[in-house]
Amino acid sequence: MPIWDEGQTSTGAGAKEVATGGAVGAALANMDGASMNKMASEAKEMLKSARSGGFRVSEESAKPIREALLEVQRDIDRIVVDLNRLSRQEPSLGDHPYGQRVAEHQRYGTVEAPGSPAVVLDELRKVIADADKALEVAIMKYKETEESASDRFSSGQV
């Protein structure tokens, strides 16, 4: 599993994202395609592991993690709203063909191009959904295990 280096700092272009998007902005500022693919793959593996009973977790233990995932999801939703607003406002570069081409290119690079902020945010949403689903499944597996143990104990099969 990836380990977040708390000593890591953002500089340059990432500093603006950190200031405007908090933790999500910091993550996006340092995200590349390989990192996103790795994170998505690990979230899918976590879900697969939870479904197979590879890990179980109590609802109490999962609660702070799920709350953090929900908070990140809310941050992403806020950034998406801002991004959508920005993508509808092409920069005023004049009515001439070159200005219009540059404005369209900027819009494309913001919302459609592979690796664009909109595409990365969509991929990040999927990762968060998979991680939350894995925790949900792990909670269910934990409850099943507890109920099974309780039933055996109650029936004197222990």
C-alpha cells in the first residue's frame, strides 16, 4: 500500500492547487498517470481482498477512514464545480482564429485531454468509491464472522 510522506511539500504549480484544493489539490498536483493507475489498481485489489474475506474490519474501526473518504469526495465535488465553471469560461483572447484556437485548446486540456484535471478527478472518484466499497464489504464480513462465532458460542459448540 502506498505510504503518504508527511514531509513532502508542494512547490511551483502544485502550491496553487494546495492553496485552493487542500489535500485533494496537493494530491492532484503530484499525480501522474502511473500513480493514478497504481492507486486505482490497489483500490481494486483491496475490494477484491475484502470480497474474498482477505480482511475484515469493525464498523467502529472503519468509521474514521470512511469519514475521511467522504471528506475527500466532498473536496473533489467542490473542485469539479469550480472546474466546470472554468471550462465554460474560455479566456478572452480575441475573436481572431488563433485566439479562439488557443482558448479551445485550454478548455480541452482542462476537461477532456488524458491526464487533464477533470479526467484525473473522475478517476480519483472511482478509486475512492472502490476503497469505500471495500470497507463496506469488510465491515459486512466482520459482522458475519462475529455472528458465526456468537452462534457457535451460544449453541455450546466452542
